[in-house]
Amino acid sequence: MPPYNPFFTITTLLSQNLPIENLTATIPTTIPLVTFDGNPSTTHEWSSLNDPVMGGKSTSTFAISSETHSGVFDGEVVDVPFLHAPGFVQAYTSFRNNNRFFNRFNKKKYSPFPDVRGCKALQLSVSLPDEEAYTGFKVSFGTAKSHKYNCGRHSYGYKAALPVEGGVSGVQKIVVPFDDFSDCNNDATGLPIVTCAEDEDVCPSDEALADLKTIAIWGEGVDGKFSLEIMSIDAVDCAVSVPSQELENDVNGDEEIVLATFDGSDDATTRKWEQKNDPVMGGESTGTFTIENGLGHFVGEVVDVPFLQAPGFIKTATTDIHRPFPDVSHCDGMKILVRTNTDYDGYRFSFGIAHPPEGKMFAYGYKTDISLSVSDDFKIILLPFRSFTDYWDDATGDAIKTCDENERYCPGEVVLKNVKTVAFWGEGKNGKVDLEIKSVSAYGCGGVMQKERRHLRV
């Protein structure tokens, strides 16, 4: 695995005077894994675990702040009296394993992670206001364990040090390359017994990166108190190829179907788009949509509707509704390649024109939220079909009932055979919108029929 360079960005590529076709083929992207803002594709159920070994007395809590949209991991690691050595505390996402008995009685909601085999590192955005940093932080993922060496009996998963600095104001973005992780660790200290650099057999495998299963933050092997605030966890420097311009409805493997692009190179994925600004009761939100340099550019501002004293909306949508989209009923969800130039938290994506009988008057189509932060890099956002609902509030854009709450609001097979239209929204939150769109695709199109996937209604 080549060394990870966190400063390799779009600017680096442009400085090499690469033609735009090379740029779009090699652009480094980010895959969001964990946020605390309610986005269904990156929201996970978290738990804390305190050292249970031989009367361990280390303590911790993990709480999600709705005000700061962050996870707060508070704890203190102290010596295990019997061992006279530091114990551990841990905050981790819920997971499934191969033990059917465990899964039967594990009532925590499990949310799968996207495939990150093409990525080089994890990036954790955290804040630690303490002047003296706690030095025992570690990060781990998965449940693997090397059987080649005599590794810790109770040590599972790939683990690496998490070097958080103390007394730093604001958010620290800490990059931990995947080749820093090992699945052969000492279960008393958390330190590696064999490193990835020493033997690639303990490096993260493709199987582990395809399904991370769980992510955990540790305080381990060092006594001390801490209060760590976690804003997000991403996979970074993810190699992304330009989606194939040969659209195939009958795909094999874990492939994608391209629905929309903006470079004009293929008529099959070039759509007609139209900007629409809130027309309701004198709405004053404004926006524009332009296509240039192979990108769709959605710009505007959402402001209060004077009569309602509540935010309005702007949106851009495809309008060639009589020109069918390809069948995506055998796929897992929508994949968008985008970046935002403004810190706006009201982005949404929708498709179709479905409308449940009890739906709001102006609410048509299946809609979900998009969680984005300002970045120089384009980000891959995976939107599972189960995160969409066609029962949403036309005043706010928020879901009234989700697909998970009632499957009658999930996208059906008939709808996915031709989604008819796709749209990007700025809605329900005041602020400036500046979204650049490279492509819209369906992902996970492995040729498995929808009934067998059990992720949608028919």
C-alpha cells in the first residue's frame, strides 16, 4: 500500500497541468462514514464499554449532542487493581457478527458502512479542549484477528493510534492511514504486537475494507481523564474512476449505473435540467443552475417565505420526464459525486413523482437528506434506497414517516424501473447554496433481484 499524502488534492492535480479528462479520472474523493446530524446513511447507534476485566474501574460515557451535531466521549482510564496497569474504555458503533445467537439478542440498530477498498486512510474530525492531551486514544474497525501470530486473546479488529493534540482551538482533522492499522495487538496495552509495515498479513484486508462492520474509539493503556468531541469520520483519498459512458442495464458484480453526467460526452446520461425557486405565497428564495466544465452548478439562497416566516426552497431537477431512465430496481441506492462551497445543511436529493394518498399537497417523489461539509475534494455520497421516503412535509422537506418506520413509503420496484426525474434541493434551512455536481448514479447493481435483497418493497 503506497504512503498516504493528505495534501494531494485537486489543486495538486491542476498544478501538474493535467487535461480535464485525466483530472476527472484520478480525482481523490472522500466517503463519509459517520456523522451525528441525523443523515440516515451516516448515522449509527453508539455504545460505551468500560473495562470489565478483573474488577477494572475505568469509566466512560458516550452521548450525541443535537446542538453541535457531534458525539461526545467522556472518560477516565485508571489502573486495574489486580493488574496494577491501566485498563480501557471504548465507544463503538453497533455491529453484526457471524454468531446467530448474538445477533438474535442484539437489539441495537445496525447500519452498514460503504465499501472503502479504494481509499487510503480514515480521517477523524475531532475537538479536544484540554490543555494536556490524553495520549492513549486509539481507533479501530472490524472484528478481524490474525491467527498467524500469538496475538492478544481478547483483541479483535484493526487498530491504530489516534494522535490527538491538546489545547488546540477548533476542529482537528486527524488522518490515520490504513497501513498504520494492525489486527495483531496486545489486549493489555492496545499496542501492536506485529505492525502492518513488518508483515502485510496483519494489514487491513480487502474483505475488511469492503465491510468495516464497526468503528470504535478507545482510551487505552494510559491513565487519565478526557473529553473528546467527534464531529465526523470519513474514508479519504478514495480512488474514483469516471463512470463508464456505456450504460448497461444488465450488470454483473457490484457495479453502478450512471444516470446523469454533465460533460456532454454521452447522450444517454445527458439530461435536461431546470431551476425552480419557491413560488409559494410570495417566496423569495432564489437560485440558478448552470452546466460548464463538465459540472452542474447549483447556486442560490434559501430565505424565509414572508407570509409563513419559515424557510422556503430552491431546486434543480431533470425535466425530460418522457425520456426513460435505466432500470435500477436491482441496485442498492443512489450515488452522487458532489462538493459544496458553502456550509449549508439543507441539501436534499429526490427522484420520481410518487405521492401517497395521505401525502402533503405539493410533496411528490422520494426524498432524503444529504450531509455535506465544505471541501476542496468531490465527495461520494451513498444514499441507500431505504433512506428515501415519499411521505414528507412539503413545508420543511422533512420526513413525516420514513421507509424504516413503514415500508409502504419505501421506493417500490415499479418506481425504480424508471425513476422519471432526479432533483437536488436547498430546503427547510436558510442559507447560501453552492453545490457542484459531477454525476448521479445507482450503486450496488449486482444483478440480484430486489425481492432477494429484501431492502425495498415490491
